[in-house]
Amino acid sequence: MTFWRTGLLGFGLSVAASAAAQTQSGAPSISVEQRIEAATRALGYFERSHEYNEFRSVLLTLLEVNGDDNAAAPLNERWDVREQQIKETYGAWFRIFRALDALKRVNYDPLDEANRCYLNIAPARGFPGMDPKDVSDPQERGAYEAAVEDNRIRCERNNLQVLLPRLDEEAEAGLHKFLRSLSLIQGPDGDSSGSYFAYALGKSSLGGDRVGQMWKIFGERKTADWKPTVSLSGMIIGATDSRFTFSENVKPDEAKQHLAEWLESGDVRQAAWAAHFILRDRETHAIPLLLAYVHKYGFDPVFEANADLTRQYWPEAKHALDAMSAVLDALIVFRARVPAEDLLQVAQPLPDETLILGLLPTPQEKVLQFFYATGGMALRQPNTSYFVARRAPASSGEIMRWVAAGNMLVNQDWREFSPELIDHFVLVLHFSVIPEDALGMGGGGCGADSTPARRPEVGWPPQAVYGLLVPNPAERGFIMQAHGPDAIASEPKAEVEVEVEGSTSVKVVRYANTDTGNTQYAPPCPRIPVEDTRAHWLEKLGFGEYGKGRSYDPWNPPFRSPWTRDAQREFQFYDIIAFKNDESYHAQLKSWLARQREVYDEIVAGLVQKGLISSDQATKPMRMNIYGIDTRRPSAHSNVTFLKEAPWSDVVPENTEVMWIGG
């Protein structure tokens, strides 16, 4: 339950209570007592749900007591009533800290194997993070559901423990703000002596350390710019202050003595510097230390926060991400093999590095299948527990990761990939009907993604970044040029780590210099539809080579000579039919569709011969989605009546399921 609403209901009051609190003039009048009651109720909700928004609601409601905005509840003018209101408000604040103390687990270690939160639980068969309903075997589905539920409990427990320092800090800041509002009241009614505070604190049942903390905050109530002493970095496991001065001036022999200490310290800045020195000094003997760091700190709840869209912008989460990125970078350069299970744990926060380590030094099928099955891996939305099976990639990064993973699966002839591909394959075709004397069509362009200059944070080492690019700059289409230090080059200077060949090849590059902007993702321009990419993968699996048929581009539709129509051993995704008469139009369309079916049959025969699919799979109907545009009509996208004008019953090839889509 999310306790986050607007208006009067935002403070936990029911509609009836809100209406009853109206004054004769119609303006809302909510008493201090009602604020305290609403905050106490919201605190009860938080103790059950552990949701951040509900905790924020508690603080905001209490801060309306003697607040300074229109929704504030002023203290009573009678001194005896005012005294009781202040004591009860203190009591409400102390209940917040008592609740936080009760939720904190003493000596709790989220990195202990019994407490680890796995970001990607996998079923016995299938990809990590998949929805249990997509697991066909009932016994395997039940075991997977049980594992997912156990993991959910661990994850929620870890998330709460890592959240408590942030909640504690916000509660301290809120209490100080309330005390400051009281300090502006002249005389004893502002509790200048602290007698009301002492009375409420004595009844609070708070522990000794907490009581001392409360008095320290009370002593700072007149300091306008006071801030809690516990910083957000306190959430990071381990110490954050090192007596060692980190810089590029640290000599190799000196750094070598401390590498294990820094990587095992739990201090993310120390870990980042350790990885930097290991790579700089080519300390390959330290690779086991780097592998141990990934295996252990991939389960750090602060690092895992990067997989959550609502928490990934926390400063401490970014620091944990930077440290892990530095470690993975060194492992990539050293061509070290990282276990697939460890890679899948860090895949959501660091998808590019994970994909690269799934390709190098040798391909890891489990990792590549994950990126293919999840459409290049996009962060799951809040309150979304699973990845959608066979999700189509959307962003440039998702497209490039998905294509690279699929290319490698195809090039390796992995047997589990072909049945998945053929079972869900749909050939998407486009054709246009044009006047017989038409000359040409099209014109347009697109661009590539880039990352801005990324200078290291003060006190942190420089870090390399990676790009996933189509190898040939001309295939990337139009890339906007810029001037100055942040210019984006169409062919950036970078180290090539690996190139995954395919109908759309993917080149992985490493940018050691991040002081200027770099091309991060450069897909082909125009974009190749995912359906066509799957078709090219089938061509490679069936024929041993990729077809070169061009995809449909609405801005630059390809024009193929009809005399070469039947000579191509590849799919032709687009055709233009120059309309002469109904008979020739019908014949051309029938011939074009028949040839696509023949290509499909040849591919299927090749897959059966290689043992990549079964004979039963080969006999399943082929599926086509066909889009048609009649450019002779006044409105090409709305007037598609020509689809009904031909005798379709004899146009569709046998054992083929066709969906006609106009426009």
C-alpha cells in the first residue's frame, strides 16, 4: 500500500474526517491532535509495508505541527493545551526512532549466503528472470515459484536494511526542523529549557545511544544549517574513509602491497582504485581478487539498487556501480572468464560489460540467451517482477545487445536457439503498388546515441567506457557532428575488443579517454526490424550464410528489379508492384509470396539436415504478416481497399498462415 496522496487525504484523514474539519467559512482546519493521529497511523502502515513513501508521509504529517505553510496545524493558544500538544508531538517523533531501531537487525550481513538477494533467479529450463507462468513443466514451475518467493523475502529484507540509514537521517532532519520551529517561539511555551522534551523522552523507551542522539539534536535546534552526522555513504558496507592517499602517483610496488586489502575492505572507492592499479600495472596475478569481488559484492544491496529505477540515482548506489564497473573493465581487458552466475547477478546494473564478458574470452551460452530472451535487457519497471519472454528490443542499447547475443548464438550453432527461433518466427513483408510510370520514392536519415564527457569524480580514478557499434560508419547513417571538446566523432578512436559478425555486425570498442563525448550505441540506419534480423539468423542457420535482402524503410524503400525476383536465395522483405492491370498485379504478388515460401522451405530443410530442429517442427505452418500500401490512392495509409480486390485464395502458398495488414 502506498500512502502518498494529495490534499487532506495526503495526511491520512478520511473523506468524512476531512469534511468534519471544515470551518464555517469552508476553509480546512485540521488540529494538532489529528496530525499526530494521522502520523501514528501512517507509521503503523510503514512498519508493515516498509515502503519509503509511507515513511515520508509520516515525516511530512508531523512537520505540519507548528509548520509554516497553509496546511499547517498551529499550536493551541492556551498554554496548558499547547504544553500537552508539544509533549505528544515529541512522543510521535520518538516513536519513529523506536520503530526504526526495532527494524534494524544487529550484526546483519546481507552478503552472507543465507541473506543474498539474487537479481536473476533462473528455472531449471529457461532464462533467468522469466515469468513462472512461462515455465511449461508443472514440477519445474512449482520449484521455480518457491525459489522466487524465498528470494523475494531475502531481497525485501536486504532492501529494508540498506534503506534504514537513509530513513534515520531523514527522521533526524525532520525532528531538527520541528525543534527549530519551536525555538522561534518566545518564552517557556517554546520549551526553551527542554523540560517537555525530557518528559517525552523519558517515556519513549528509547535506548541509551538513541537518547544521547536525541539530546544532541535538541542542543542544535537553533542552528539553522545543521545536518545529521550520519551521511548517506554510511549505507555502503565497510568504511568509506581511507588513510591512504589515492592518486596516479602511487607507485606499482606500493599499490601491489594493498590490492587485496582494498578489494576486501568493502569501501567502494578503494575497490575502484585497486582495479585501476591492477589494470594500469598489468597485475594479472590479482585476477582472482577481481573475480572474488564480483562474486561477493554483486550481492551488495547498495549495488543492487542500480537495478531499481526508483533508487538507481542514490549517490551511494552510483559509487557502488562505479567500483563494480572498474573491476569488470579490468577483467574484460585481461580476457578473464567470469562465471555465468556472477555475470547474471550484475547484468541489470551493468548490461554492456556483462554482455562483453559473455562474449569474451569464449562465449557463454547462458549469458547470451539471457540477453536474447529479454530483448537486450532493459531495466524492469517498478513493481514488475519478471522479464517478458521474447520481448522486442526498444532502445539503441537494447538493440545492439540483442543483435550481438543473437549473432553469437547463431554463429556457434547452439542447438537450443534454432527451435526457439523457428517456433516463434513470423516473416514480415511489405509491398507497395505504384503507377506503371512511377520513378522514385523516399529520402531521410537518422542518428546514433552518444554519452557525454565523463570526467572522474574528485578522489576517484578515471574509468573507461564501452561502445557497441555497427562496424562500418556509413551504415550508421547520419550522425550529428559537434564542435569543441565534447564533439562526437563518426568513427571514434577506440580499442576494438571484439566484433560479432552477422547480417548486422556489432563491434565492441573501449574508450580509455572519456574526457570527450563518445558514440555509445550506433545501430544501423535505417534500423533493421527485429523480425528481419530473425529472418537473417534463419538464413545463416539454414544456408550457412546471411542473406542480403534489404529491410523495408518507409523513407527510402528499396526498388528491386522484378527480373531477379526468383533468382535470390534469400528473403526479400519488400517488393514494389508496378500496376499494369489486375492480372499482372495478381501474378506478381503471387510469385513474390511463393518465392518467400520456397526460401523458408529450403531453410527448414537445412535445419533438419543439421539436426537443429525436428521433423515435426519442420511441418508447422509458416507465418507471414503482410503490409500493403497502394500509392495510387489519394490516401495510402487509409485507403487500402485494393487488398480485397485480388483473389487472395490462390495467392497464399500452401501451409502458410497470412495476416493482411493495410497501411
